[in-house]
Amino acid sequence: MMGNSVIWKLLWSVFMANLELSSCADFFSDSSLIGKSRFQDDTPKFVKEPDDSYYIIRAKPAIVECQAINSVRINFRCAGEWMEPTHMENIVDQQTSTKILSAKVTVERADVEEYFGGVFWCECFAYNTHSGLDGVGGIQSKRGTIENAYLRRRFEREPLMTRTEVTKTTQLQCLPPEGKPLPQVFWLKDNVEINTKDGNYIVSNTGDLLISQTQLRDMGNYTCGAKNIAAKRTSMSAPLIVYVNGSWSSWSSWTECSVKCGKGETKRMRTCTNPAPLNGGALCLGDSVQTNPCGSICPVDGNWGAWSSWSTCSTECRHHRKRSCNDPPTQNGGSYCIGNDLDGGNCTGGMCRGKQIEIIGPSPTNPTNADAPNPDNVRRLGIDDADRGLVGHDPSREATNTSSNNDTLIMIIGLCIAVVVFVIVIAIVVFLLKRKYQNQGYLAGNIPNLGNTGEKKNKNGQDMMSVQPDLTQQVVIFPHHSASPSPSVDPPNNNYPPVENIYDKPDVGLPLYAEHRLSNGSVPNRSSPELPPPNSPLAMNLAPPSVPNLDGRHSMASVQLPVNAETEAVTWGSFNHSGGRLVLPESGVCMTIPEGAVKKGHEAELYLGVWRDDTNRPKMSDGQTIVSPVIVCGPNLPGILMKPVILSFHHCASMRQGGWMLSLYHSDTQPEEPPCWQKSVTLGQETINTQVYAQLDPNQCHVMTEHMQWYTLIGEAVPGGRPVKILRLAAFATNTHPSVDFSIRVYVVEDTHDALEGVMQEERKFGGRLLEKPKQIPFQDGGHNLCLTIEELTPGWRSKLAANYQEIPFQHIWSGNQNNLHCSFSLELVEGSSPSVSCKIQVYQKAILSNRQVLNIQNNFSKEKLPSCSTPSSTLKGRTSTVTTNSSSGFSSMLTLDPHGNNFRLPSHIRQKLCLLLDQPNARGNDWRMLAQALTVDRYVQYFATKNSPTEHILNLWEARHREESAVTDLMNIFRVMGRMDAAAVMEKDIGAWL
């Protein structure tokens, strides 16, 4: 027994001696390589850990490698079992001279296939001692998964033959086969791979090919392909046929009439060649030839009738005959008969004997010589003279012609004299007027030069400033016929019909602000004072506002926003990568900045505002109407956003009746410039090039955009439709006890938070108060006016309007170009002294009896407590608080915070997990596409398909739309209905921490 003990002690001594020698060798070798003291930190550290995933390709095994410093041993644990490294070596970093231990393990395909515990995995353990148990005293690396790489042959969905019209958007569907790793989709056109960098081709997240504007050159055979490290697959080819519908060319000019006179026709032609039908496109509809009747009445040339019989022989031995141009007569501009209508000749046939006729020449000075034969003046007339035309000469006709010529000459001379006299008179008048203007100093040469000094001399030689009249000033006349000193100013309403624009001139004038009134009844923009909270009773006296001094207030918004910005309708703040929300609760407007919209490490100062100035509204055509506030967000700088923000605002279009064609308009001008409106998109007509997405809910519109600009929503009727616009009625009066007169103002505005808030702010400026809770009334397109009648007045009061009736024209309401549109009912006390005024105001649309509303006015001036005003219900729950924060610029800015404290319902890590689960499309379709359908945001799902993570954008829109308390629970239930228990489990795992 003692001998055994001695032997064991001897063996132990030998073992310890060998161990010390080995440690000394390690010490010197490590010190020389590492170049540091042995007494420094020698804890192992991994230089290289396993990759996240490894794939075994056919018979090629996966090699998992780990590298560590300060380590003398590395082993592996794969799928719960310890495995020795298949290869281990020491390497030295050439730059740092650091000793690195590298170890590798080989995982075969059979190892992965024989493991049934899920995904096969491996991890490393590094030790700084040679001895010890596995996993004890060492450091552990992260895990890497090992899977067999494969790619199925059958595509889940292959492209099909598609026919599309030229310039339209085309979608070729494809869902790649199942594979690991996930296959990458590519497309071939006529066996040539398509370059997706071309902006006309986009491969969606699901693998579909989107062609933005299909052209004839895009026609061909398309093949969907999928590839990964294991294999490469292609689908069956599908032809894409691009057809062209025929369109008419321009009309040719009209041809000449087919006949010169009479009934004919003229025609013009067009051809179906602009363009011609191609590849089965539709033929042109309509006629290729148009004809019109033409022609004129034919002219009829005159023709001579028969000669009449000869006349009896005259004493001069002459006889005559005549004829008429009546066979046929000249008609319709025809030519007259050619030739003479009178013929004469000498008598023949022995009816006349030859004789001499003595013609005594005239002697006016000696008429007595008429009977005296003078041989010099006597001419013998005979048959020869008659033949030369001397016989038949008519002296009376010659005298008549001479007299007519003399009258014409006299008339011409008279006209010349009249013209000369007229010119002389005009010259005299001009000369007299010129002398008169010179004496009065009206000529341009006598006007002093006022461009530099603007001064002139008076008659005494003193300097006098010449000031032109200010034509912008408005003289306010108060047509108040009562002798009592009432502070209210009521326009005369007893001149009906017609009513003189009493619906667009605010009847809230006070003497204090009379000099600020404009011609259209509006009040100039001024800085408003601090107002009561929006939900506080408005029955309190709202005194005329004082003008606060804003000279010392500096902020980003005061520099970049327009000078006429209303401080109550603007909010701004600084945002980083975490995102946030900007809220204007009184206007019902919100901007959601999702996480990642601002670049990491940067801050962006953003603002959100509502503009109520009429001049900033779009100029609309007949039939169009504005159905939302005018919203501006900014700044409009390139590259400020990495992801779309969501603008949420209310609209007044009634979607229950339908009939709407709604369009989103934008303006990219700077805030200090007037907006230049352009159409962004018509809802329902989006293409893959549309840069915004508009989600229309029954009461709200949510716009996803990366461009900070002006936005508004404009609607019009679809062909044959009669859309309905919801209006809000609000009755106000001045908060003073009336002595004789009392005025009720009924506002008719769009049923949006901002429109009613604008009326509230306008009435606060003049001390107005709400008489009745605002009520809704539908207003239908069709041209029918809005009628208002006042009934059941308190005894002792009467309306100044003789008919107790007013109308607001349809176009004034439908166009929406006028803010704070209203009409006034002026009442007067005729007897007694009544402490209260009560009445009913019936409001209805003419010819549409169902569109009717009644305002019950109950106003008791003896009570101090007045009825409260409540704005329409809002989806923005709870009250918001306005706090003062310090921006990065060091100036103070007003930031409106979300009342719930948390800007987003889903934490960042939960969103990332949901995106990983739902972004990848599957054959069942219960991916992000089903989520979009369940959340009713699938109207244009291609917008999300073009994004890197469709699920992320859908959840961002969900955050903006659903602010109710049960939103998270509802989303979890949606995942369960979709059959995505994995997504629901992700949310349930952390439900106790953040729900």
C-alpha cells in the first residue's frame, strides 16, 4: 500500500514538471509573437464568428470558420452536439503581428438532412487553456444556420399572354418557385435579359414586371426567371401584344360645290390613320366623309322679245318700232340683252314724197328773224339726209341731257364747298381748345416733374407736396337708420328683391375696426392673440383682439413661411431618424413622419400649415369644387426625406352617394410665392410613375408623399353623376345686448375642421358668439341655389327683409372660392323691450326637399351663461398640448405634440420583424398584399409593390389612419384572420411591455 502511494507521488511530480515546462514554452512563444506582457488581459476574443447562414450546394459541404485571439483551443457545437474542428491552424496578422487561432468544421448534407429539430445550426467556443470541459471557461460566438440550397422547378405563377393598349401601364405576373436562399427574379424579352435600370421597367417585390408606358417596341415574348446559388430556372414564355386603336386624322378642307348653280353638295374627308389600327386595335368610330348641301340660284340671261309693229309715219317721213328684253327677262344676276330696244327708219312704199324742209337757225338776239328765209341757214332735207341720220334728230332729247349734266356739276361743286367749310370749323375748334388747355396748364409740357421730389409751388411760392389720392382706401358708410347708439352695424336688408350680396359681406362690423374694412368685407391679416381652447365654451365675451408684438419672435417658420401666415394655423418642429407627428388639432390636419424618413445622424426642421386666404386657392373651371383645406408643408428642399410622409386632413365629399371624380392638386412653388397649381393625380387613374398615393376614407384623406409642397383636394362630377358635398351651418351674433336692432349671421362652409375653425377665429375678432350647435346639410350638384328663411320670431321682433327669405347662388357655394361665406338676417324691435330673441332658420336646397336643416335660435340676453360651441367630432382623440421647445438653431419654436405621448403604436423592433415575415410573397397570398386588402389600402397596390419594403409603408399608413385605442388589438386580429399566426405571435410576445 505504501509502495503504491510512492509510485503515485512520483508520477504526479513528473506530470507537474512537464506541465510547467509546457507553460514556460507557451509563455516565451506568446510573448515573442504578441509583443506584450503575459500579465495583460488574455481573455479570448473572436475575430471572426460564423456567418448568419450557410448553404450546402449539392454535394459541396458547408464550411463553418471561427477565428479568435488569446485562444489556444476552439471547438464547435452544432445542433446541440460537440464537434471537433476538421482543420485548425495559427496565423499571424501581418499588420499587427497578432497571433490568431483559426478553426474550421465541415458540415455534410447528410448531417443537415438527419437533423429533425428545425434549422441546423453551429456555434464556436474559444478557450485560453488546453484543458477543460467543452463549453466551460470559454467564450461563445453567435450562431450560424446551415441549410441545403435548392430551387424548385415549378413556378408558383407564370406569365400569361397579355394584350395592352399602347401608352398604357402593363403588368406581367410572376411568382418564382420556392427555394433557399430566396431566388432573385429576372425577366427576359425575346431571350435577352431586360435591364431594369431603365425607368420604363420595374420588377415589383412579388416578381411582377411593370411596364410604365407600353410602346410598340415592347411587344415580344417575355420569360420570367429565378436564380439562386443552387440553380437557375425560367418559366414558359408569354407573348405581349401591344395594340393601337385607330384614330381619325384631321378633316380635309371642304371641296367645291359639285354644281355651279342649282342644288349640289360639298364634302370633306378624313382617314383612320392617326394612327391606323394595329395588332387588332379598334377601328375608328364615326363617318369618314361629311357632306353638306350647297348651291345657288342659277342666273337667267335676258333675251329679246319680238319687235313691235312699225309706228305710223311721222311728218319727218320716219317711223319706229321697239322690243323688250323679256323672252326670258333677266333674272338672278343674268346678263342683259345685247343690242338696242328701239329701231327707226324712213317710210317706204310710196307713203312719203320727197320735199324740202326749211329749218331756220336759231337767233336768240333777233327772234323775229325766225320767219325770214336766210339762204345761209337753209338746208334741204331729203331722202339722202335721212339716210345719214339727220332726219330723226330729236332736239328735245338733246336739251334734256344737257340740263341733267348741268345739275350734276352744281351738286359736285356744292359738296366741295361743304367739305371745305367743315374742315375750317374743325380747325377753329381745335385751335380754341388748345388755347384753353394751355391757359389751364393741362398740357404735358406744363406738368412739373414729380418723379424726383414730388413737390410743387403754390401761388405764394411756398413748397407744397403733391400726393396722389390713395385709391385703395375704402370709405365705410354705416346705413343705420335707428337713433339709438347701437354698436352693431347692420346693412339694409329691406331692399329684397334683389339682395345686394348680403351673404358675402360680414355683418360683424364694429366702429373700432371700421377703418380696416376692405371692399369685399374681409379683414386684413393681423396677428391674432392667444385664443381659448377649442373645446371651451364660446358663449363668453370675445373682446376685439389686441395686436401682440412679434418682433422678438424668431423661428424657422417665421423665416420660410409666407408673410401672411396665420400663427394659429401653423406648427413646426425638429425631427431626427426616430420620426414623429405634427398636429393641427383645431384644423384636423396632421403630418406623420415615419421612422427613417430623416437620415440617421441628421435633423430636419419641418412645418405644417393651413392657408385660408382666398387668393391661394386654385382657379377652378365650371363644375369643379374644392373639398379640403389648402395645406402647405415644407421646407421644399431636395433630399430632405428618405421615405414618404403621410398628410392627413378632412374632406367634405360625401362618398355614400358616389358620383365623384376626385383629384389631388399640388404646387411646388416656394412658400413666399403664390402657388401655381397642377394636377398630381386623379384618384383611380394612378400609374407606376405617380409619385404620391392618396388613400380616401369616408371623412379623411391620407396622402403619402416625399415632396413637401402645397396640396388640396378638388372634385367634380363623373359623366352623368350628381355628387353631394356636405356643408356645415353655424349661426353667430354679436355678444352685446341689443337695444333696437339685432343681426344673425348664418355661415355656410365646407364640413371640415379647418373651415369651421376659420369661422370661429373670424368671429372672435369681433366679439361674436355661437347661437346654435353647427349642423350638417347635404348640397347636391345640379345648379340649385341654397335658400334660407327665418320663421317663428319672438313677438316684438321682426325681420327687415320684407320676404324673410334669402338665396345664395349655387356657384358661390359649389366653387368653394370664398371662405367664410354667409348671409345676415337683421332684426328690429318694433314694440316693448324683449330680453330674448328666438326664431327658426330653415335652410334647404331649392328643388331638393330632402336637403334640409333647421337652426333653432334661442338667445336670452339676461343670462350670463351662454351656450357652448362644439366643433365636429374628430378622429384625433383627446386634447393636444402646445409646448415650447428649443430647436437646434437656438430659437424658440411652437411644436404641437401628440396627446398620447407615443408617436407610433408599434415599436421599431416589432415593425422590423413584421416586415421580414410579410414582405416575402408566398403562394397562399397571405403576405403584405392580403394585409393591404384587409386594411382597405389596396386601391392601387402597385404603389407598395415598387417599394423595398411594402409592409413598412403599409404600416406607416396604418399608423396615420388608426389612432384609436383598439388599433393594435385590431391589427393582431387581422393577422389571425389572414392565417399569419407567426405575425400575431410577434405582437403577442411583447404585449405586456408596450400594448
